[in-house]
Amino acid sequence: MKPIYLRFRKPFFVFAKDGFRNRALVSRSHKEKSAMGGESRHAAILDALRRRGGYAGIEELANKLAVTPQTIRRVVSEMAEQGLLRRHHGGASLPSSIANTDYALRHIESSAAKQRIAGAAAALIPDGTSLFLTLGTTVEATAEALATGHRDLLVVTNSSAAARILGRAPGMKVHLLGGAWKAQNCGLTGPTAAEMAGRWRCDTLVTGCGSISPDGWLLDYHEDEVAVTRAMLAGAARLVIVADSAKFLRAAPCRVVRPGRGAVLVTEATPPAATRKALLAAGVKSVVA
């Protein structure tokens, strides 16, 4: 049976086997696609979840963002696949703030963005200088960029992956710290690694993080890793942070540092307004790759 179209001045209804459907909803769905970009919508949903104590229903999120429930369900599914939240029947909740995503998965996540970030970060490092490198997939990508485009670097790291990458490059001097081995991220951590890091002074520290909070703090998941990063911070003349935009949407429990004047954040997208304001007030320069 073909639909029978009944035109009224306002609104425009469609009658079919399943009854009336208000065209205003169709128009609304079309308009909302262009009203808010994907990343802005993700940020708005996460902000709503935080304000609601970690959980909100689909209808509530739809009203908050002025979109249809169908749109919210689709976006929530996308975000759940990216590990940005947890999907539940009828709602969504914040992901765990005490566990990072799997290391192998993080190598795949935002890989193109990480390559851009790595190239921009490597461009900030002059030949013939010294640097600390911490753990993380974006730091590893930066090590790859340094290995192909730099020479005569002295590198101190607790990442065996970064050490292996740079150790193959000609003219590099690489010092791998000792400590407790973590197979899941190829890292050496704990008090031994922190003590060894404290013996060095380097021109630059290149570090990733688990999260960047709206008030500008670098956060991470594991205290034993954070201890090593802090020891490197104490011995570094300059801080370069490499972080893809997903780090603005996540939460982690351990404070690392609140970067200040002279620090540089390299990312692939403009940070959310609150984070951007906090970083600017602290004197942190943001570089969008």
C-alpha cells in the first residue's frame, strides 16, 4: 500500500501502515547533523554524564543536546566502541577512570592523528640535544619520527619500545632505565626506574598521558608509571606533551603535573574551551598538528 500524503500548513504529517509521523522530527534530525560536530557532541555527552554523577538515560541526553533519541543511541554506540563511555539498556555511563584501554588497541586508536602529532612534536626537538621519553603509543610514534629525521640525540627512556626504535637509528645514544618490567606496555617502572631517572638532566621531556582534565592537569592511570614521569619532570628543562584529542574526553585517577609556562601541548584538534582556557592561563602553548 502506497503512503497517502496529507499536506497541512503546519506541521506536515505522513500517513502509512504504521500511522502518522511528524515531518518536524525528520527535519529536526537533518538539522541536528549540522548543528553540532561529532567531537563537540561527544564532549557534551561526557559533560552531561559527569554532571549526572556518571550515568544518564537516553531520553535525558537527547533533551540535553536537543536531538532525537535515535541520534543519541547512534552516538552512544560510536563512543562505546571508542572506549569513551559504557552503553547500557536505556542509557550510558562514564568509563572506568582507573583502567586504561588495552595497549594493543591503543596502537590502532587514532593512529593517523598520532602520526601527525609525532611529526609536529619531533619538529620541536633540535639535533644534538638530550631528552626524556616516557611510556605510551604516541611517545612511541614520536620516537619513530625522531629516528627517521634526527641525529646525535641522547635519549633517556623507560620504554623498551622507544629504546628499540631509536637504538636502530645511526648516531643516537640511548639509555634504557631499569625497574619493574610491565609486559603490557613495554615499560620499566617503580622506585628503581624513578631513582635512575633522577640521575639525569635533559633538555626536553616528551610525555603522553592518560587524560587531560578541564582544569589543565595531566592525569594517568598507574602510580608506578607516574613516579617515573615526575622524576623525569624534575630533571627536564622543557616539557612537550603529546596527546590526541581523546585524552580530553577521558578521566584518570593519578595527577602527574599541571603544566605551566614554557610547556607545549601537541595535539591534532583544538582542545575543549575549558581546557584551552586553563592551559592558556597557565602559559602552555598548544600546537594543533
